[in-house]
Amino acid sequence: MFTLSDYDYELPEELVAQYPSERRDRARLMHLDRQTGKTAHMRFADIVDLLRPSDLLVVNNTEVIPARLYGKKASGGKIELLILNYPQMQPEGSGKILCECLIRASRAPLAGSKLFFGQGPAAEVKAVENGRFTVEFQSQQEFEQLIDNHGEMPLPPYIRRPETEADRSRYQTVYACRRGAVAAPTAGLHFTAPLLAQIREKGVETASLTLHVSYGTFMPIRVNDIREHRMHEETYEIAGDAAAAVNRAKAEGRRIVAVGTTTVRALEYAADADGRIRPHSGSCDLFIYPGYRFRAVDAMITNFHLPRSTLLMLVSAFAGKDNLLAAYQKAIRERYRFYSYGDAMFIEDSG
């Protein structure tokens, strides 16, 4: 249960979704009963029928920034820069901005190197450590203009195609409003505004929190015993209204349905032993793997995740590893589409 190879599976290359479904809510949806392991095949729009009128649906409202930049070193050599963490913003354009980045180049830039992006302002490499680069921008305003004018959406490496204009909207949830992620909370990509309206009309309450997805979520595990892995910190915030909604639902015996692993992690990180939440903001480094006792979340919506990933381990902890991997094999046989632009699962106790 704690060995990395326990979370491996073979996926045909053609099942890795390269483009989103034509319509967000027409993606496929696998319904998994985590008590029995029983599955059913549906469309995502059917989530309306699976949710109960008493449920509280919690989403992550983080907004993905165009975090991939192409530029040059002072020598003229080309670089590709990927921002790993959105910097903590200073009051209204003040102060210099430091970002942790990955940089791909024929020869890696050294500390002190200047980087140039089109006609935009230069940045400077301040430090290099373990293959990561600390890059300084002169001001918040320059940084924001740079990524807006020259940045591309940071599609994951298994999407093997250039960015298209459609990715600017499709690699973003319809409720994204808090800028700061460098990867999308992908389970939320399937919702549309009309679908959310239907869900609310049914009586389902909704609440939002923020967890800015960073590179840490996708860092490969490099230890054989998964218990030795350490998660990279990600910034999160649960405001007073969201905490009150969760606590009210818990007190009334209603289900907390989390949209995505990032929402699960934020809720579980902030929950006390009884599943109550207090308003809080800070850094979340919670690593959930089998054996974890869930305190806040009762059901979850998620996509299909990479083998050997922390995301797969989190969902295994919730659904049961054997149940989940058996469901993945069914998904492969049924030709579901995997990963960020792929299909979804709804995991619950349906009895």
C-alpha cells in the first residue's frame, strides 16, 4: 500500500486527452460507489441527478495564469520559462517580484543573467538551486503585463501540441476569479454556468475556496516508500462564508462534495477532528495517501490521474486503492479520456 509501484498502471497513449471535449458538460462521467466498487457510465451533465438537494458543493475558484514564457538570454540564446509559483502580490504595483521558475535552454543561465521577453522588461536570475531558478521582476505591474502580453497557458507536458486560443478559456473553470494557479483544478473544467444553475435550482448549496495549484501538485515522487515524500507548499484561503457553509452542513448532517483533489486537500488541511473548518489562509502541504482518515469530505468529483502521482494516491485513499485501480481498468476498456482535458469520476457512498 505504501510502495510507489502499487500505484502504477498501463495507459494507451491515445487515451491521453489532447483537447477538451466539444462541450464541457458532455465529457463522460464514471460513477463509483466506494463501498462496493460498483461503477456506472454517464455524462457529466448527469451530475445533477447524482447530487442530493441537501449537498454542499465546494469548488476551487483559483484562476490559471499564462505561466509559460519564451524569451532570450543576453547572449541571444533562446529560453523557455515556466513559473512554478505565483508570487505574493505587493500593494498596488509596489516592490520587486520574485518567482520560482524552471528554465529550459541549451545552456542554463547563471545567477546574475538577464532574461528578455519580446519588447517587455528584462528579468534577472537571482539564484539557481537544484534545477530551479529564482527570477526577479522589477515590479508587480511589469510582471502582470509581461505574463498577459507574452505568456502562454501552462498546458501539462502530456498535452503534446502548441497552445491554441481556445485553451485560454477551456483550461480555466467558468467560476475562476482568484488569480494565482499555474495549473488548472481540472475536475472543475466540466462545469458550465447553466449546469451550475441547474444544480442550485435543485437545492444544492455551493461554496468556494481558493488553493493556487502550483508545480508541487505534479512533482514526481522519487522515493520507493511514498510515506517519505514531502509535498511542496501551495497557497490557500478559506474565507468566513465558506467555512460557515461547511460547518453548517456538517452540523445538519449534510454531505460535503468536493470538486477536485485541490479542494479536498484544502478542506482536509483546515478541518479539525470533527470536520469543522475555521477561516484561514496560508500554505497547504498536506499529502493524502491510503490510510488517511477523511474528516471533512464525504464525496468528490475528480478526473483520471497519472500513475504514481500524489493525485492518484489521494483518490485511492478516498475510494480505496483496489476499487479505484479496478475502475481505472474499466475506464481504459471503455475508452475514457484521461488527465487534464479528460473525463471525470464521481465517488460517493451511494447506499
